[in-house]
Amino acid sequence: MWLRVAPVALALVVAQAPALAQPAPPLVPPEPAEPEPAAPEPAAPPEPAAPAEPAPTSGDDEPDALDALEAESKGDGYVLPMVVPDFSRQPLSPEEAGTGLPRHRFVWQNLLVGRINPLGLIDRFNMGWRVQLVDQPGALYKDSQASLLFHLAASPAFTHVGGRIEVQPLSVLRLGLTYAFMGSYGIFDFVQPFTDPNQEFDDKTLDDRKDLNQATTGHYVEPSILVQAAIGPVAVRNELKGYYRSVSGIPRDAYFWLLGGNRAA
């Protein structure tokens, strides 16, 4: 059995001999070949310069609204604080501290009155220019004014045409003066002369004397003083008027019944 195995082992050794007899590779590795030059990479574009920050205003280090919006867009969470100006500490201008009314105004007034016993109807109309005298805050100066007005008073029995001047330095006091040319038509028991202001001039007496009615012309003057005041919901107003008439066709010592009231003039 050993004779058969030996040739086989020798054959294996001989067969492997050529492989063992080959020279060993050199210990120093060969120099690598030079690599081909790489293609040049394109240069990156220059980064844009950051915008210069605006210089802070003098005495004001707080960020403005643009900085707040920019910070919010970057996610910094900055919120611009709300600043409410305190107007109570700032002085008001003369226009703001005044009455708020225009200095020059066009104004008009109209009063239409009807009555019975005696029967009557009259319309009083004033129209003209008004100037504010005092432009100060407060109710005491709100109605301070001076006015130059056209005056008209008309009724079926007479007509007044003229002008009126008003001066009101304060809201509580007004002075006025009216002058007008007057004319009556001799109807509605007007004008009838009386010799005594204490005579009866009731409706029956005037009707019995209607044949004495006269159409006249003349002059009419009316000064007036108005005093008024208000305290809360209570208002007090009193106006004192005086009348002067010069009527043609009637003796100077005569009187006539006045349509404006139950009195003789």
C-alpha cells in the first residue's frame, strides 16, 4: 500500500515545482504614471456684498419698521413695539384750541308767526355776514360775533325794509340795533290814530274805527339787549327792546295801535 501512495506524492511535488521556481516580484513598487490634468472648474460668482446698514438717526436707537419686517422674515420673531403718542402733553395750536368755527360766515334767520285775537301774520327775516370776534375754547366765547344783516319784516298790513347790526362780545350778552323804512297799506285796522294811549283798542273798537285807517310811510328804529345763560338743563333768556317810529300823516302827539302787540305807540 505504501508503494502506491509514494509516486502520487512525488508527482504532486514535481507538478508544483515550476510554480515555486518563478522569481519573486520586486520589493519596490513601480512609480505610478502621471495622472492626466483635470479640467479647470469654473470660478464661482462673487457673493453680493451685504447692503450697508442705514446710520441710526440722532438720539434714536430703536429699530424702525423695515428692520422689524426683515427680522420677522428671517424667523427671528422680532415684533415692533407699538408707540402711542401722548397728545395730552403736547400744546394745541391756536386753530385746534379755538372754537372750531370759521371766522367769516354767511348767516340767515327767519321767524314766521301767526296769531288770533287779534288776527295777525308776520314774517321777520335777517340775512348777512357774521365775523367771529373771539376764537377761544369754551361756551362763553362760542357765540362771540359781530354781524351786519339785511332786515325784512312783512305782514298783510305793513312792511319794514332796512338793516341790522349785532355785537355779541360774549355768549351771554348781545347788543343789537335795527333801522328800517316802513310802510303801511291802510288795511286790517292799521294805522288808526288815538289821542290817548289809555283808550280802548280792542277788536270791536278797531272795527268800529276802520274808516280812520291810513296808508302811511315812515322810519323805524329798534335797539335791543339780550341777556342769556344756561346751567345744566335750565336756560334763562331775556331780551329788552325799544321802538321808535316816525309815521307820516299822523300828528306827532297822536298814538296808534301797534300790530306787534296789544299796546299803543
